[in-house]
Amino acid sequence: MMVGSELEKNFPKISVEYKTITSSGDRNMNQDLANASEEGIFTKDISKSIEIKQNDIAVHSWKDVPINPSKSSQIFGTLKRGDSRDILFLKRSTLKQRTKREITLLTSSPRRIYNSKKTLPKLLPFNKCIIKTNPIRGNIETRLEKFLNGNNDGIIIAKAAFDRMTKYSDMFNFEVSYLMNNTKWMILPLSIFPTAPGQGAIAIEAHIENSHCIQMINDINDKIGFYQVEKEKEILNMFGGGCHQKIGVASWKRNKIDFLSYTGKTPDGKVISHFDRVKNDDRSVSEKIRSSSAFPIKINDAIHVERKMIKNDQIVSSLKNSFIYLSRKNVLSKNVKLHENNILWTSGLKCWKAMAKKGYWINGSSESLGEEKNFNIQSLMENQIDRYKLSHKDAISNTMKIIPSYEITKIQIMEQLDNKTHFFWMSPMVFEAAIKKSPNILDGYHACGYGKTYDYIKSRIKDKSKISQYLSFDHWKEKLIENK
């Protein structure tokens, strides 16, 4: 319907007739998807109708489409991509059993099975839990009903599917409020939990000789989403895998920067893992430098920071039905007891894992890629809710109210800086302390993460070609400094 509506909006004189074709994957509900020997079991029957020119345009979930749909058809476009992440729903009754050792999840995806067992034990607030999985088939309504009425602890689905179900609720026979009242949700981070290539994207297929339809598809095509999926499919194909392989690939854009992540196990058993920006911003250096020219090399030896905690237990404990952004792993004191109806979001994955160890259920993370303007969780909230950020007393945010958790009382730079040429900064305050000690380092090459430190450094350094961004301090060292 979405593709048809878009075509009618752009081409008012055309009329759209809708047809439904049931695929072999839908008809054979006993087929084991994890061991499927053929590609396109959900799309090949539909693509066949395009190949024989029975229909003009086919619409698929792009993650189900092989590289080549048929001998004479092709994917020519897509609409604006939905959220490509996976979302986990876990029963609240399970969450009360904090000593539970085995967590059973419903999924038939080899990729989700492989990565869940590897990743989720560190993200869930259980003590050394083991992830087990059981297969499930059917549309999103069927799967969620089976989950809620069965004995399994959780289920993983595509967030885009859930978003569309809530947006077009009149087309679905499912009570979303019952799901939300009886489960806790967790959006799985793309950096460590990349999804199926093309997830969240709609593929629009046409016959290669149908120039009229191809032109119409081109006119409604979202070029950014199209490029992302082509990149993901290309990488999966490079490893020899189809959608039934244990490989996740995700390409996405954050703050105008393209990122790429892939992880899993290839058909020949090779474990793969990658996360980086698509094009590293390393204009500041053409080759690696010696460690003697870089600052810092060992943070604790180079920078001494003293923090004083601010007592905010009563304020934080009183928050209900709120979005709470945790900027560091130590912003919550031991005396705070957060209400379970709050949404907890972390600035990075280290913070997430630390909070999970303390028993907190984390809903999602900014993955150290900078604070987001829109966390894309509208479908998971009934109404607009208050947003708070727990950080230091001088922190700023355009979208959240700051609750001070600590203040910086002392910053000491422990090394001489005059002989250094390349620097990595974790905060504006450490940057300013270093400038105060050695003002001439402003002429050096400066690096940081993707958050507010970058915005601050940009305001202080005139030559923007001398500023670079990296995923982390360790990432900077790996990319820039000689390993000697």
C-alpha cells in the first residue's frame, strides 16, 4: 500500500491495482529457515510474476530478496527506509527472576541466533545467563501472539515491522498495549548487533524491459536507503552468504556520517567482526606516527581528573514514566532506586554493560556516536514523556533537562605537551586544561569521538582539516599510532 500511495501521489493519472501472491516460504510453514537450501523462498514466486510480465511492479521486504530476483527483473528503488535495528521484547515476569540462568528467545534467524548467544548475556541484567532459542514462523501478529501465549522468555523482531504495525494499527488485529504492559523492550545496537541486509527497507522490483515503470520507480526512489542496502547486500555476497547465513550487515547514517557494521560466521566457519565509519576522517595524517608524538598513550598516567558526586538520590528516585539518559557508568549512586517504568538510555556500550551488571534494564544506547536529536522510539511510547540527562553539572543538552550527578573539581595534565603533535580528547574540560598548560598545541592535530567534544573543539580550532573523529580512544590509537 505504501508504494502504491507514493506512486499515486507522484503520478495522479495512474491507477493502481493490488494483487497478493503467496510465496513458498509462506505456504510451507514446516520448512526450517535456518537450513533452507534455496534463496528467495519468500520472493521468488512474486518475482516470477514480474518475469513473465503478469504484473508490472512487485513489492518485497528487501531483506528477503536475493541479489538477482530473477533472470529478467531487478530491484530499481525503495522508499525511505524504516528503522533497521532489531528489537527484543522480554516478559516482565522473566525479568523478576534475576537469578534465572537460561533465557529462551523465539527466532528462526541464524544471524539472530548466533549473535544473541554471543552478545546478549552482557546486555541483559541477569547473572551469567545463557541464551537459548526456539524457532518461530508467521507474520508479526502471529509471532507476537505465540510469544505472549507461550512459555518462552522473549522474542526478537525487526523494529521497522513493529513501527509499521503501530502506525497502521487499523490494518492489524493485535493489541499492542497488552504487549507493552507485559514486556520490557530493548533496541539492539547496530554496532554489535547488525541486522539482515536490507532490513527495514522495501524493495520495488520491475522487469528490465519495462522502462515506463522503471522511470516511475526512479522518481520515488530514496537514494540514501537504496545505496545502504546495496552496500549491505554486496558485503554479504562477498562472504558467500544468503539471508539464511549467520551474518549481519548494517549500513546507517548518524549526524551526516555513514557507518558500517558486520559480524557473524561465514559458511566456512570464519568469525568476522567490523565496525567503523565508511570513510575514516584521517585527513590530519597520511601515515602512522610514533607514540612519543601522541597524547595521551595511557590515560591514567597522562591525565588526572577528580570528581565530586552531587547528591541527587531523591530527585532521580522520584522520576517516573521518563526518559533517562546515562552519560557515564557512575552517574547513579548506590542509593538510587529507579522506577521500572522509566526508559533508560546509555551514551555508550561500556556504560550499558556496567549498568546491566548492576541489575538495570537498558532500553537502548547512542553507541558512543553522539547524542541523538530523535531516539526514534515514538512507537514505543504512548505519549510524549519528559527527558532527563544525568551528567556533570556544566553539561548542556538541546533536547533533555540536565540532572547534575557530579562536578569536576580538578584536572591535571601529567605530561609535557610541547613536543606532542597529535591529541585525543575525551572532554572539552580536559582539552581546555591542556591548552592552558601549553597554548601552542592549538596548532596540532586533534581527535575525539562523535559527541559534544567534537562540536566544542570545532569552535576552538581554526583549521578544520586538523580535526578528526574516531569511535573511541582505542580506535584512535589503533588507526594512528605505530605499534612498536
